[in-house]
Amino acid sequence: SVDNSAGIWDAENVRSTLPKRNEDSHKGTYGTGLLIAGSPSMPGAAMLAGIGAMRSGVGKLVIGTAEEVIPVVVQRLPEATYERNGLIQLAEGKLTLDQFRVIAIGPGIVPNELAEKAIAKILESDVPVVLDAGALSKRDYHERQAPTILTPHPLEFARITGVKVNELQQNREHYAQVCAKKLGVTIVVKGQHTIVAFPDGETWKNGTGNSALAKGGTGDTLTGMLLGLLCIHDNWKHAVLNAVFLHGACADAWTEKRSAHTLLAHELTDFLPEVWKSYE
Ligand code: B4P
Ligand code: MG
């Protein structure tokens, strides 16, 4: 039942599926994204994901984060607005979620009881959601109708599925496909040649990216880009595939002239404007 030959999502696919920005549009056209990220010991994750989202076309971005994280992020991203202690507000059911086009949660959050409660509230909503890092744990997703996108690296994949890292790495397409179907979610298995497996069995391999990405923070940037691109695409599958592609393409642009050792995650999105333009 498993089709074990994922196609490669390539430049032509990207060119033909990236949405245009209409001349008569306004910020409402592109939706409001909600990003739940960052904590006192990991404030940068909120910043990296926030910049990733706002560089990816979203109309408005609300960042729910710890009180002390806000002044750190606002310095680099004055364009966003904030929900103070967003995780607590979410857990207590104080945020109206259907005002958001897409929600992303996880970068720089601590996986604890509070986070689980907040995630449960999100999963009850009909809003498409991206779950990363601290939001990735073993749970049941079958009640959801809206797209649910998990972005594990191999170790996180092992945590949420029970498949051992070395087994996964020997047959990434197979395990991505089987687990996406089984959980009823989209799984983005990160690492060299990221695999995107949808719950209906459709599976793609990404051809961009390189070892410059093997450094802290690059995953947070991807989560933000997913949030932004999901807000502007009509077709959510194309949004996921294009986000993974463009994220890798930014790293490829970096290594054209620079050593792969030297990339900082926050520099990835400096490349995005020109990289994106080359696919328009
Ligand atoms: P964590 O502490 O969980 O790392 P993180 O905060 O999630 O970092 P970040 O968000 O920046 O990176 P992510 O991987 O999400 O620690 C990760 C732990 O998992 C470490 O112990 C690490 O050794 C282990 N781990 C990670 N990958 C593993 C693997 N392949 N095999 C075994 N153990 C592994 O996102 C990174 C981004 O960079 C993704 O988009 C990814 O696709 C990309 N990327 C990384 N390496 C790449 C490469 N060689 N080529 C192309 N893309 C690459
Ligand atoms: Mg990560």
C-alpha cells in the first residue's frame, strides 16, 4: 500500500504554484498569522520564526510569547504585534482563534503541561496549524479537519512515532508516508533531502538546502516561513512544499559565495527576497 517513490518538488513546481500579490490587495487579503513561540531561556526562537513569517507574505503577525521576550523580539521585528504570555492565555481559552488564518506553535517553548493545554485548545479549532519543536509530542490528531502540519527533525520524529532514528534514516520516505497516514497529519521530516508526506499518502522530496542549515535556529526560521506561506497560498499543500523549498534555496544562495560553516539562522531570511524573486 506504500508508494515508495516520492517525486522531487522542483523549481518548475515552485514557479507554477507561488501566488501573486494582487495590486489591489490589502493586508487583510493575506491574513493574520498567530505564532506561539519563545520563552525566557529561548527568546531568539520567537524572533527567528517571526521574521521568517513576516518575510513570507503574511498580512499581519501576532506573536504570543512570554512577557520578557517581547522587548527582545520587537527590536528586530517592530512590524509584529503581541499577545502577552500567549501560552497561558491560550491554555485558559482567552484567545479567539478563528480570527487567525494559520497558527504555528513550538519554537522555543518548553514541552510541559501548560503547553499541552494550549495545544489542545488549538487542535480543537478549525484553523490550520504548524507544530514544531516543543509542541511535538505523541498525541492523537484524528478529530481534526483543518491541515495539521508537524515539522520534526529525526530525533523529534522518533519521539512522536516510536520509529528509531537509524531506522527512519534508512527509509525516510517510507516512514514519513506511513506515519502521516496513520496520524492523519502532514509530516515534514527535516534533514538532508527533507520529506513532505501528506495524510492522503502524497509524498514529495525536497532538493534544496545543504549542511549550512545544520545549525541551531534554522528550524525556527522554517516554521515561520511555513506560517507565512500558508497564509498567502490558496493551496495549503503547495504552501508547505514551497516553504521547505525556499528555505533550502536560501541556504544554497548562501553557499554560492560563503562557507557552509558560517551561516547564522537569522541570515537565511536576508536571502529570501532575491531567492523568492528568482521563482516569480
Ligand atoms: P534540538 O535542540 O531539538 O534542535 P532544534 O532546537 O530543533 O534546532 P533547530 O530548530 O534549529 O533545527 P531543526 O533540526 O529543527 O536538537 C536537535 C537534536 O536532534 C540534536 O541532538 C541533533 O543532533 C539531533 N538531530 C537533528 N537532526 C538529526 C539527524 N538528521 N540525525 C540524527 N540526529 C539528528 O531544523 C534544522 C533545519 O535545517 C531543517 O530545515 C533541516 O532540514 C535543515 N538541515 C539540517 N541539516 C541539513 C543538511 N545536512 N542538509 C540540508 N538541510 C539540513
Ligand atoms: Mg527545531
